[in-house]
Amino acid sequence: MMKIIGLDLGSATLGVSISDALGLIATNLTTIRFKPNDYDDALQQLLQLNSTYNVKKMVLGLPKHMNGDIGIRGEISLNFKKKLEQHHIEVILWDERLSTVSAHKLLSSLDVKAKKRKNIIDQFAASNILQGYLDSIR
């Protein structure tokens, strides 16, 4: 199995995680920062990062409302998926409801200071998204 990248797309940050070569464990990689709603910049930075890893599959968090509906944030993720696919990257959408909440709880339980938590929360959310996918395919 090849490595897979996990993504948590926000309005000004893109949390990125990566799997091990066996596809068992998701690990935090980085947070891509971009001007609010400049998803083209986020895409370009992600593609540049991916040139190092040459990953052909990414798992993108799909934010949904608690009732399952897809809102504006979900539509943005769907558009981002289309742009990634134009670069010959397979994109799996993964329901990300509560992934950031879960990441906050984990970091809080580890006594990570709020300032540091802010800098890494998106990476942890991306790892939660990717780990959920990896667990589902085993």
C-alpha cells in the first residue's frame, strides 16, 4: 500500500496528515496557511508539498451538518476535491463531523497549552479524518 494524505480544510488553514507505508497509522504532517478563502493558494501549496511525497490518494474531510446535510463548508470541500482530481489525485471524501472537537479533547487531555493547540489543531483533525478512513479499510 502507498502512503495516503489526510486533509482538514478550513477557511484559512489546511491541516495535513500522512499515513505510514502500510496504511495503518495516520501522523500529523503540517498546517498549510493561506489568506481567508483563497483555496487556489491552498491547492498550490498542497501540490508543492505533495511533490515531496508523490501521494496519489488523499482523504478530504467533508463537513456536514449534524442532520447529514451539506452546507457551504461542504460545498467548498466538494469544489476542492474537483480541483485536486484535475491533478490526477484520487480523493476520498470522509465525514468529518466532530473531528476538530475530538482533536481539541485529545490535546486538552494531554495538557497542550491553548496557544500551541491553535497551531496544531488542524493537523490533529486531519489525522482523525485519515485514521478513520484507514480503520475502515482494514
